[in-house]
Amino acid sequence: MATTSGAQSIWDKAHLAEVREHLNDGAYATAYHHLLKEADDRMEQTPLSVMMKEKTAASGDKHDYMSLSRYFWPDETKPDGLPYVSRDGVSNPELESLDRPKLSKMATGVTTLSLAWYFSGDERYAQKAVELLRVWFLNKETRMNPNLNHAQIVPGLYNGKGRCYGVIDAYSFVEMLDGVQLLEGSKAFTKKDSKALKAWFSEFLNWILTSDQGIQEGNQRNNHATARDVQVIAYANYVGNQKVMNDCLGQFYEKRIKAQIEPDGRQPQELRRTLAFGYSQYNLTHMIDVMQMAKHVGYKLEGLDLIEKAADFLIPYLGKDVSTWPYKQISEWDFKQRELAKDVYRLALIDSQREDYMACAKKHLVKRFTDPFFLLYYTADATDNAFAQADVQLRYQLQQANKIRTEKKDWSLIPRCVNPDGSLRMVRQPDWCCGFFAGELWQMYQYSHDPFWREQAVSNTWPIEQVKNHTGSHDLGFMVNNSFGKAWELTGEQSYRDVLVRAARSLITRYDERVGCIRSWNWGTPSRWQYAVIIDNMMNLELLFEASRITGDKQFYNIAVNHANTTMKNHFRDDYSSYHVVDYNPEDGSVIKRVTHQGLFDESVWSRGQGWGLYGFTMCYRYTHDKAYLQQARNIARFWLSQPDLPADMVPYWDMRDPAIKTGVGPAQDGSCPRDASAAAIIASALYELATYVDADEATTYRQAADAMLHSLETNYQPEPRTQQGFLLLHSTGNYPAKDEIDVPINYADYYYLEALQRRGRF
């Protein structure tokens, strides 16, 4: 079958061009800036050469490449240690002194610099890449001879000659040549360079095809033979040898795919190794490389179904402990899991019909956007971009918080908001906001699967553990469910569950069956109110529902339901707007008055309070399936979305009845009515969930509204990177009547923003 030579081997140039057009998007921006940092480091790199090794190959020619077989060690029973003996899966550090690390570093350097030039247009990167290529391949004094005659030697055997397995040492050249083909468009890489490098690879290709080592490697029955074919196809494509490329592609199904993969997806030659999972994944990577190369040169290669079987055999172990794997894997379990997720993503690109592969990949990919994978293969969406920006900000916030913690020698301090002077306000438990920061970190881990965020989440969760015993506040749900609850959800660890249940027991001590509600505040009694219950308290019911679910104790459930029913009866006006505070007679549960504390006046529409109500009753329906709660949530949503003064960007004013909305004059510092990004985040998150419980037309209305809110928050309410103490959203309003936290970043806004982002994709 005819093919087109000279195309990219593994990379898709159309994808790279698309990425180049969107380098300012969050995910790509992170990857791009990290790439430039790596490239800048490479600019300082001394060009490497095979002439730098201390030893010389048995040929006596230092230009000959030389490496040590990775898993061979001195024989401890022999005085001179010779001949070396195998310890499968255990690397001998002696290999670092020969050429293999230098080859890898050189090839990676060329790859990095080539990409940096392609994306930035900065010719300096191309010049450095070309310098590295000339020193390793072209300059007479420093060049590597185009052979691997002394690759993977075993001291004491074969008279210093390398083994066939050494052919795999050059695998780094495959991706490097994709970078070289990008360099063809630079000024630095001349026609003379191109001609000379192609001549070198023509000789090297001939060596692989005709040498004893190359022929023996082609006769292997495992990943070595597959990797050899990847190189043959890539080098033949690069030098324009269509016959060799077509011949290798034409034999690949019978000689590699069919020969190495059983009908059930097992790869027997890889499963016998001490790194059975790792080598199965490694061989799968090579086969996917060939599939991608075939696709790029227009060759319809048979065998994708068997490659997918090999993937299907490994996929059930993603996210599992190594103990679940029925074969050996003595190290690198987590790393190989991450690599398999990338393989599954690439398979989804090859076979667009396998939507399950894309879903699986997104579930298990470690989304660390500094990884070049996210430039080379990944198509980022709005959620990826938002989380990439959050990654930058929250790392900065951790740095800022840890400075204060270190200075004060108090690691229980938690970031809450930005003070008017720009400093970071830190709080301790039992501040009602003390659980949100840890919850943000857990959500970063939930999205990214990056162990870094799990470590940070754990470190910021346990310092607030003792709040589980606090009986002086209704806000235990905010404190514990959003921190320990997220930890329990994501890890299943008993210790988090225990804190969750203990906190629920503390919370129900505030319940009075005569009122049918959990008391919110003790302060202000009896001068201001007798038994205050605020709409915010609906959010804390999730702690009780969850405690009931995991323990089977109906007491938690019944109290949550009673509180919800009483609130639904007494907290809402006829139009389904909510009062902030209802004051009850603690003797008989009758309503004394309905007032506000954080709204502008008693009959106003405090925006965050409407969000608490919408979110709370939607959540109650999730746990109870009581249609009364669903209807209540729908009514609240209908009221909210019909607000005539709701801004065009859907991010509400702090109170929708503030006269400053109409007049443009108010007591805020800027003379206008402040917005509340936190209310938008809460409401958007609630609407995404509510949309899953209603018919298609109504669901569309809710999703469109939530999408509009999130789009505004993503595009117009973000601070510049590494500013605003690392918070994610600008323009929230905390306690306006108290003139506190007005038009500032606040941690609960960030928490519900991250939750809404996750729900946008999940719901």
C-alpha cells in the first residue's frame, strides 16, 4: 500500500498547530511555560558526545557507542565479578558512566528545544538544538558512529561486543526526529545539516537491518522486536525509504501484534518478567506508536482490535493497588499506571469509536500540565484550562500560607480571604470557613489525580480534626463535610469516616425537636432572637445525610429531614425567595419573626442565601428522592432566573434588592453595588445537579444558566497568576452590613467554583 514519506512519525502536526494557536489557554499555557523553562535550562547544556565516556568500546574506537546491560551486576561469588549476572528488573547504576544517559539527555534536549522553537518562534532554541545534533551526529571529531555494536554489553561475555537488546537504546531518536522535522522550518537547521543527518540515519537504518544485533533483535518475541520496528519505520520515513517503511508496516500485524498478543489481551512474553505490568504497558506503547505512524503516512494497518484487547487486559488495574495484579511488578507501579492512562488516551485518538477509552483516560490521567504529553496529544477543554489556572494559584496560596505558618509557628492557620490591605487573612478552627481550603485541595486531587494535591490535602485536613467535637456551631457541615467528607469520598480511609460521623453527632446536639430545626447561633440570645435558624444551615444537612448513609443510623437522616421540612415551611416567601434568619420560639416552635443579618433589609433578596437554599434542597432530593424537595429547588431556581436585575454576565449583585443596582450609588468603596462571585459559584454548582433530576427542556435551561455563570467566572473574575494571595475568584462579598469582606477573594467562593467546574463535566 502506498504511503507518504516525510510526515511526522508519532506527533500530529495538525494538533501541534492547533495548540500553537491557543497557547494562552490555561492548560496549554502551563505546559508551554514549563517547556520554555526546560528549554532555557537546555540552553546552558554542554553539547554531549560519545567521546565523553571514560571507557572505550572493545573496538578501540571511542566514536563507537557503548552501554551496559541495565539489569546485569557483578557476580559476588567471583573475585573479579565476571561475568556479570542478571537481576531482572533491578538497574545497575554503572550504566550511568557510559553513553546511554548521554544519548537520552541529548535526544530529549533536541526534542525540547525543537518544540520550544516551534511554539515560540525564538530562533535561539533552534540554534541550540542544531548544535546538539551536530556534536552528536555530524562533527567529525565528536560524532557517534552509526551503529550499536557495543550497546548493552555484559562484562565478561561476548568479548566486549554488545547484545541485540541494545538496539532499544536508540528509541529516544524516534521522538527526537519528530522534533528535527519541526526544525526543518527554522533558519538554524540548514539544508546541509538536513542532508548530513539523513545520511547518518540511512547508515544507521542499514545497520539495524543487516547487523547481527539488528537481525537478532528483529527475531525477538517481545517488546524489543516491537521497539526495533518502531525505529525502522521512523528512520525509513525520515530518510524517505518508502520500501523499507512499507515492508515493515506490512509485516507488523503478523510478526508483532498477532504473535505477541493472545486473544484475551495477554502478552505472555511480558507477563513472565518481574515488571510484568510495566513491560506489558511498554510494549503497548510501542504498538500504539506504530499505529500512529501508520495513520500519519496513510497506511491502514491491521490489528487495532488486538492492540485494544491488550489495553483492555490492563485497564481493569488502573486505580488499583499493585496487590490486585496477579503477576509480578516489583517497582514503578504508580508510574506505569500513569503511562497506561496516556496510552489509553492515544488509543482513543486512533479509534474515535471507543468513547469508553476517552472516558477511562480522563478518569485516570494525572493532569499535571507541565508534562509535555499535554502539548503533544491532549485536547484541553474549558474545565482543563480553569483547573490549570487553579493549579498555579493554589500552589502560590500554599506558599503564602506556609510563610505565615512558619513565621507564627502555627500550622493550624487556614487561608480565608484577602484583607483590604492585600494581606492574607488566616483563621483557625472553629471559624466556619476553616474546612474550605482543605476541600479545595481535595478537589484539585479529584480532578488531577496528582499525588501532590493529595499530599497537600492531607496536610491541610488533619489540623482541623478537633472541630469534630465542636457543639457551638451549626457550621460543622461546612467545616467537616467539605474537608474530611471529601477525603472520605476520594480515599475511602476509615480515619476520615470516623471524623465525619463524630462531627455529625456533635451537630445533632443543636437539634431541638420542639422547633424541628438545628439551631444556628447562640450569640444574640435573648437580646436579638430566641432560637435563630439561618438558610445557610441547609448546607450542613449533607453531613447528616452522609453520616446516616455510611452508618445506617436513621437518627441523622430524620433530623436532616425534619430540619429541611421546617425550613421549607417557614423560610420562604410566596415567590420562593428566602429570608436569611427565622427566629423561633424554643418552647413551641412557632415563628417569632423573619429577619436578615447579612442581607440589606429583612425583605431583601440576599444572593448567597438564595444559593444556599437552592443547593440545600437539591442536595436533600439527592439523598431522599422526596419530590417536595425537588419541587422546592425548581421553584427557587425559577425565582432566581427570573430576576429582572440579574446582570448580563449572570454573576449577581450581593443583594438583588440593593437600590444601588438602579442608582449606581452605594456605600461600597467604588460607589456601586458589589457583586458576589461566591453566590454565582454556589448557584451554578446547584443548577448542574438540579439539571440531572428534571426533564430535558428544563435541564437545558439550568445548564445554560450555569454555563453562563461559569463562563463569566472563568473569563472575567480571575486574578492575574500568582496574585491576590493565590485565590481563584475576584469580587465576592462576605458580610456587607458589617463592612467586612466586600469585593474580595474568599475561600468558599473558590471551593464551590471548583465543584461547579467538576460538575459541568460530570453532570
